[in-house]
Amino acid sequence: MSAELLVQNLSLHFPLLHGSARSLKKTIVGNVTGRVSSDGNAGMVVQALRNIDFHLTPGDRLGLVGRNGAGKTTLLRALAGIYEPQGGRVRVQGSLHALLDPNLGMNPDLTGRENIRLRGQYQFLSNAEIRRMEEDVADFAELGDFLDLPVRIYSSGMIVRLGFALATSIRPQVLLMDEWLLAGDANFLEKARLRLEDLVRGAEILVLSTHLASVIEEWCTRVIWLDQGRVRADGNVADVLAAYAAGT
């Protein structure tokens, strides 16, 4: 079954609890001017995404650009099913995996090995597939005996190694990626880059959010520029990046 990602008229808003408080209103409005409105049922809301439309099929590599708060990560979370839209729809055909947080789903009280097995069970993998996943993650993360110790005693760099190895051990048809900051020595960073490139090449559809134009130019075939939760431009990489650079 070929992969497909269809987004039609997608809209998403978040209610502002205690939104009538003067200090809160002043702070919110100052940061998201034009996106705060009143909803009859929810009171004050922030319009995070407004009327988003696009259709992706195998071979499509979509880059998301925009200033902080433009809605890029919110859109990825809506595509992943973490947020439920108030309007429109998202339809995904094929297996989907979201690289949104390297530590997502890890239990710090479990050992690294137990976290690997837990992730495999969550992905409904067979026992044989979980064993292969365990070997792959252990080999990549290079944690040695620490793999059998609780994650809560790991250094920040060790947690990133384990989280990155876990997140990139799944080979999906549809891959969603948010920009990450990786920790570690030069050898690990090079290994991580090569592993990530291999993952991207293996996916049928990619949706990537990043501030780095060089990454968009290397990996993407199409760009959407998000501004205030709306699509400001949608087209080929060169044209949209040029417009974005001129308009920010």
C-alpha cells in the first residue's frame, strides 16, 4: 500500500484558561497578535492553525518554514494525531512515525534496555523484531553496561544517544521530523547525521520543520511557509525560501 498524506481545511485552536485576566491577555496578545479570538463555547482561544491544505504522495519531501510560533510544530503534532483539529481533516495512509522529541515515551525509572522493549511493544513489533531493534539501538547508542541501568542516572548526552537511536529505529512510510539539537562528540554527530539521512531516504513521504535553509535545500522538493498559523506561500524550494528570506 502506497503512502498518502491528505490535509483538508485543517484548523486548530487552543483555549486560554482564565483568559479574562488583564495581565494574561496583555502577554498573550503581545505575542500572537491577530490570532486571539473569542469562541462562544471556549471563551478566548489562540488560533494555532487556520485553513491548512496540502496533499502528499510517494516521493514528496515537504519542508515547513516560518518564524517561532508560526505553527510548524503544531502542524506536525496534528499530522501525528497528538492534537485533534477543530476543523477540517487529516488522512494518513501507510505507517507513520514522528520524530518530535528524542525523549518522547521514555520512562526514566526503567533501564535503557527496558525502554527499548517498551517502545517495540508500543509499535506492535514481534518478539523477533524487538530483539533486532534492541541490537540496533545498543550498537548505535554505544552505552555499554549503562544500557542495563535506569535512564534517570544517565547524563544528558547519554539520554540523547538513547532517545535518538530509539526514535530512528523505526522505518515508516510517512516520516514527520521537527528540528533537533543533538548532543555528543564529533563521532556521534556524524553517525547521527548518516543514520538520519538513511531514514529520510527510506521514507516515501517526508514532512520536515527546520530553520536551516541548507537542510530544506538538500532534503525537500516543496516548501510551505507558515505565518500566524496560515499558509503564506506554498511551492518549489527556491521560490518559497527566497520569498521567506525577503519577508522576514
